[in-house]
Amino acid sequence: MALLRAASLMLTAVAETLALVWMELAMFVVAGLLYAMFTDKLRLPQFTSRKNGKKTVTLIKGVKCDPGDGSVDTANLTSWKSLQLLGDKPPELVRVIESMQQAGRPPSQIMADLRAALKASPSLLPSLEALSAAFLRDDAVDLLDGTLALLAEHGISSDAGVYSGLMAAQLRRRDFAAVATTAARIPAEMLTPKMRAMLATSAAHRGQLDEALGHLRHIPTPPAGTRSIAAPTTAQILALAGREQRIVDATEELQRVQAKLESKHLEELFAAGTRGGSLAGWELFNTASALQVRRTAVMFQIFAGALGRAGDKTGLKQLIKEVEEDTDVGEAGIVVGEPLAMALLEACKAVRDDSMLSRVLEMHRTVCQGALSPRMSMAFCSALLACDHNKEACEYYEHEMLPKGVMLDVMLTNSLVKAAASYGNTALAKHLSDHVTARPAVAGGSNANASEFQRHAILIKAYSRDGNLSGASEVVARLKQSGKPLPSLIHNCYLDACVQCGDMRAALTQFDEMKQAGMLDVVGYNTMLKSHLSRGRPDDARTLLQEMAAYGLQANKVTFNELLHARVVAKDTRGVWTLVDDMQKAGVQANSVTCSILLKSLSVHSPPRDVKRVMGLIEDIEESMDEVLLSSAIEACIRIKQLDRLSELMRRHKQKGGLRNLAAP
């Protein structure tokens, strides 16, 4: 029994030892195999391994694609033949191409391999035809293009649908030249309307308007409701037509094929097309009607600006009429909001036509429920001023803006001060001036001060016209109290006010103050000179002229014209020509006022030399002949009974372009 037990234990130990050894051997074998596989020492068919971080793709039946260079063994004819599956099925070229692509082979090299394979094995040609559908499905544009070209080389025509798909893919990639190249390989009779539409798109984006219109003409008229041309293409064609001034022709073709166009595209066309003039704007409006596009407020706004810049008053009237018609159609019509209303008012200002201002304002009042914004009110007031309706602008301010406390900007305030002063509303001018002066000071430097002084100068002149010297004196006193040094503008305006109001004592006092302050200039001397001459005191005027020269100031045209006028009134012919000689010696050129004064000195008894000299001065003036000078010349020639001189004078000035400023009767 003991012997049997010992034998059993021995056998158990041997079995365990053998099992342990077997396990070690198995682990060693597995480790060896894994080592061989991962170190590329062992190559197994039908398996993939890693090399340089890429998969080595093993194709069926011996054709491999090595990721090292992505090449396929096309030189071995038997390897391509080995792709033949059981039965009569074609070779699986698709799998070969996919493997090449996975290996990073570029399309040009893939096509080169296919070309070589086809040359070595023409039996692959049917399989090559089948590739087109796969490439089209996978959007492999370059491979599809190359395959179709390869088939064409072997006299095989592909289906028009394949070409259409290729052109669509090229269009998506915005390769417009490739679209035209692809179409060139297709017989013209195979081009479908869809392909013609794509070719029109390609031509438009290449800037070829005639080519695009030619393709549109080949498209038959589609059924009602069918849009054959997309909106971006339509916009591109119209943009080209606008640059070539052929919008009408393009619209005709686009309307026939029922091209689509959206309002946003038409707004962009308005912005670009109306820069060159108003004609394009009207043509685009007709395009909107033809293509059934709703006209928007933005279009009218852009077009109004173009008409204003062009000075097209007739066109602006027509535009406002169309706006009124569009607002009458209810919710589908144009809403004259503030941007459009502002644009229309600015255009009215540009063409200086007041007849349309109230119509624009009323259309906007309807939209804003009668409550205009301050900005809109100021724009309307400014437009009235631009159209020389000074009284209406001031009344609008007093009745509509002042009660609402609308704060005016400095520019509009100055314009209203000037407007109020022009028709004698001194109270409003003073109110506006005081209102601006009372505002907190803002940063503006010398420009702000200059604007303030100009406003007060206007106010002083307004008081002067009213004969209210005390009002003018009050303005000057307030300015002095501000502590700011007064410019010569204020001094000269106040001096003129003293003269205009007939207070010579105040005028002389102001003149002396200006002299002591060193503020005297030619304008001040001319004001006093005119005063002495108007009061019949030529000796004082002569003394003042000598003082002016001693002061270092050169007499100007105004100075000499005042002196000439006094000599003509006194019928001092010798004195007149002495002054003309002095004027020429001083280098002061005669102007139209000088010539008008000299023409009044001529009579039927004037020596021929005086008449000739006056006519010579008229011919030598730099500015164009205006209505005042023409009227004086006509009166003088009739008075001296020498109408032939008038004809000659008119002929010479016409040759010089000197009659431009004459208004039609």
C-alpha cells in the first residue's frame, strides 16, 4: 500500500511538471510570434500590420498598396487580372482606388496608374466605366474628371447625367473655369437646360456677360412657377450688366427663364449701380417689377441719394410719386421710416426743390403717429433753409420745435439766426443766439469761438438793418463782458452798424478804438471811406485813403470802386480815369462792379477813347459776365447809340465762355 501511494505521488508530480513546462513553451511560442509580427520579421497574407504609423492595405488576391509610397503594382499584368472575381463579374477597381486613397496617393498619380493599367490590360475598360458612378457618389471630382477624360480618349461617351454631376460639383467648389472646360468636352446637343444654367453661372462669375446671356438664350421657357436660375447667379449677371450698361437686355433674358432674385440682392445692386447715375436706378426698378421682387425702403433710400447727387430734380419728383403710390397699398407697401424720409429730405436739399418737402414730411408723420423725432424736425428745418425758405424755416422752428424743447446743433442755430435776421425777425435771432450762448461750453477750440462770433456778427447786422443801433451795441457789450478778445469781424460789423444807423459820432469813436487796439484793416477803412463819400465829403475820404497807405494797408477793389462811384456821381470824368490809372498802378484788377460803374459814366458825348477803354476793361476782367454787367453794357450802348459794340462784346465773351452765369428770362 505504501508503495502504491508513493508511485501515485510521483506520477502526480511528473504530470504537474510537464504541464508547467508545456505552459512555458506555449508562452514562449506566442511571444516569439508576436515579436516576429511586430518587428516585421513575419509577413502573413490577408493581414494588416503597422509601418511608420500607417496601415499597409492588403487587397484581394495579391494586389497590395504599400503606405510607404502609395503605389500599386500595375506593371504586373497578372496581379490586375487576379482581381477578376468568380464568374463574369468585372474587376473590383473601386477597391483598388479606395486603397490608393487611404494610402495618401494623390488623384494625379492614381489616374496615372489607371492609365498604365488600362494600357497594359484593355479588358479593364468596362470596369473603368463603372467607376464614374462611384466617383460621382463620393464627390471625388478630380478622379471623376480624369476618368471621363480617359474614357473619352478611348472613344467612350459618358452619360450626360454624369457630366452634369461633375459640373455641379465643380460649381460647388467655385471652380468656374473647370465648369466651362468640362462643358467643352460635351456635344452641344447633349447640354441640358440644367447644364446651361450652370454654364451661365460659371460665365457670370468669370465676368463674361455675353457668354452668360448666350447660355440663357439656349434655355427653353420653363413652366410657370419654375425657377431655373438661382438668385445669386441672377444678381451676378445683373451686376455685370450694370457695369456694361445693359441691364435692360439682361432683364429680358432673366425674365423669360423666370430667374429668381431676392430683395437683398437687389438692394446691393442699387448700392453699386446708382453710383454712376440715376438711369441704372430706374432700370433696376423695372427689373424688380419684371422678376417680381418687392421694392424695399432701402432701395428707395439709396436711389434718393443717387438722384440728389446727380441733381436730378425731375427724377426725384417721380421717385417721391412712386413712394406715395407704394404707401397706399397697405401693409405690403413701403414704410416711410426715418432713414428713408431723411434720405428724401437730403435729396430735396441737394436739388433745392421745396415742393416735395411737405409731401415727404406728411408720409413720415403717418408712420410715426405725428410725433417727429428731434433729428427729423431738424432735417426738415434744414431743408427749408437750403431751399431759401427762411421765413418758413423760422416759423416751423417757433411752432413745432421750440414748444417741444428741441435742442439745435450749432450749425442749424447759426443758419436760423441768419435766416431770422434776413427777414427782420430780430427777436428770434436774438433768442437763438442767447440760447446757444447759455449752453455749457464744449470742447471746440478756435472753431467753436469762430462760430460764436459769426452768429453775433449776423445778429449785429440784423439790428443794423432794423436801424436799432442800441441792440447792436448791447450785443457787443455782452461779448466784451465775456472776456474774450473780439476779432476784427465783430469790430467791422459794429462799425458798419454805426454808419448804417447814421450815428457818425459812434462810428468815429468805434474807428478810433479799432485804431488804438490795432484792429483796423481794409474793411474798416472801406466802411469809413464809404461813409465820407455818401455824405459828400471827398476831402475826408482822400485824407482817409492817405492814412490807410501810411498805416501799411493796400487799397483793394472795394476801395477803388467806392471812390470811382463817387467820381461818376460827381461827373468828374478826369477824376474817374485818374483813379483807374491809380488802380492799375497798384496792381488791382478791375472786376464786374468796376466796369458797371464805368459804363454809367459814358454818354453820347463821351470821347471814343473813353468808350474804347471801358470796353477793353470789360474784355480783360477775370470773372464771367453776370446779369448786372450785361444790363449795364446794354444800357450804355443804347445811351451812346453804339449797338455794334454790344454785339462785338457779346461775341467775344461767348468765345471765352463768359456768359455762363446769365440766367434765362
